[in-house]
Amino acid sequence: MQKISTLKPFEKGDIFLGCTYLNNPDDDHMGEGRILQFDKNWIAKGTWYTSGTRYFIVGCTVAPDGTLWGFDCHDHIAVRATPDAKELPPWDSGRSFGSVSWDKDGNHYFGEYFIGKEIWKGTSAKFLADGTLGVGHMYKYSPDLKLLDDYPTEYSPEPTRFKGVTHSTMHPSGDFITYTTETARRLMRYDLGNRRQLPDLAGYPDADPYDRTDKRWFIAVAYLPDGRLLCTVADGLAVYDEAGKVLQHIPLPGYGWAQVTPDVDPRYALAANVWTGVAARIDLKEEKIVQQMDTGFTAPFRSLAGIAVFGG
């Protein structure tokens, strides 16, 4: 039975959590697509049951025009809702996109989440016609979603061996994108104008990329308006300057902080923990959590894989 969405028109500070209801005992990423809506004080406002999705909703973000995006990267589907709470038709991108940024002309830059020929155990995914999951590139699309360019971005080896560009964020200048392969050892950058890989912003070249016990790795990234970079790591939130120096390291409880975004007020960051089901507002000045919201979806029924805020 199709559930009725109760998404409300967006207001400044509204927070959105990708929180799929997992309901398939044979596939631990599959379930009823949902994005939960809260006001700026974490008061529940509505639930959007996404059309056309079958797996985790990841990479939630709000476009410059106010449209809310989310991705079912397993099934190549992007979902969108306008600020007046109208759901747009799901878009089959043809690839496993899991993040998006925009330039000043409204062009989209999507990161391809998957690589290789074998999905990690416990879940499934759509394959391309060539028998692969993807190649882990960045792709440029026009405002009306026509493919314009394919950037051969590098990706970094990681323990599950099927991830490409999992998280990405455009620098405020619009000149380059900083991105990660989740739980890998490189914080990577790509120069869009010159079509070239830039030196990594940070990394752990001495670490074995397949060693799960050594958790010196990078997870989610998002730029603050002033060019500082938020990056979740194994034990919390790091803030980098533009030279790759760690300005702050803020411990957060529990492992699994898989999404991060600046709040409307850039003094704060919002982060989501996929393993514990907790979302939090972090005061960057005081270096502590000031609010948190528990969705109740902890491992193995973990699904809090997206967080976004509406700037007004």
C-alpha cells in the first residue's frame, strides 16, 4: 500500500534526514525510501515517501534554487522535491550517483558512488551494460540534466572495494571539487576548469587501505562558505584549512558519522550517524554537540544516510 507523504513547504532552517525504512531480510540496504522533515529546532514536520526508490536514500542536499535532492545510488535514481513540497518525477541517471554540487550557472556535478564488478555482501545494485557497477568519475550535467562532461577522477582503495566518489563538495570558488572514497585514506581534489587531478588535501599514505582496524580514514565532506572544509572521520569531525592543516578535531560519540553539512548559521554543522541513527547539531566555536535527535534506527537496521538543511 502506497503511503501518503506529509512533506510541508520548506522554511528556513528545516532539516531533512534520509532515513529509509529497511524491510527486506535478504538485502540490508533495501527498503521503503523516506526523507524525514524537521524544523530548525528538530520538531518533526513531515515525512516524504520517495517514489521510484528501493534502497538507502543517501547524499541529501539542497540546491541553490531550494530543491531538495536525494539519491538511491544502488538503483541509479535521484529524487527531488521543490520548496513548496511538491515531489518531482524520479530521475533515472543511468549511473550510481550519490552526491551533487552546483556551479554559478546552475550546472550539476555528480559523483559516481560505485566501481568494479562486485557489490559488497549483504546487498545488491544495478549494473551497467558493460557488466560493471561504475568507474567512480565526476559528471557534469546542464541545468536541464543533459550530460556535458565526464571527469576521470581518481578514487582511493578501501576495504569493501566497490566505492568510487561517495561524497563530494564544491569549493566556494567553483574551481574544484573536494571528495572522498568513504573509509579510504585520501582527501582528494579535482580541478574542473583544467580537467586534472590536484594534489590530495590530506591523506595517510602509510596506511594499508584494506586494514579495517586502522581507522585513519575520511568519510563525508562539505565546504563552509569561507573555504574551511568539514570532514567526518572515524571518531568525529575534522575542520581543515585550504592548505590541508587540521584546524579543529571535534570528537563525536559513536562510529559512523557518514554525512555532514553546514547549518544555516555556519557557526554550526549538522551531521548524521548511520550506525547509531543519531543526527546532531555541532557548535564549531564551542566544539561540542548542542542538539541531537535519535531516529531510533540503529545497526543492523541503520539507514540514516542523508542530511540537508534548507537555507531559505
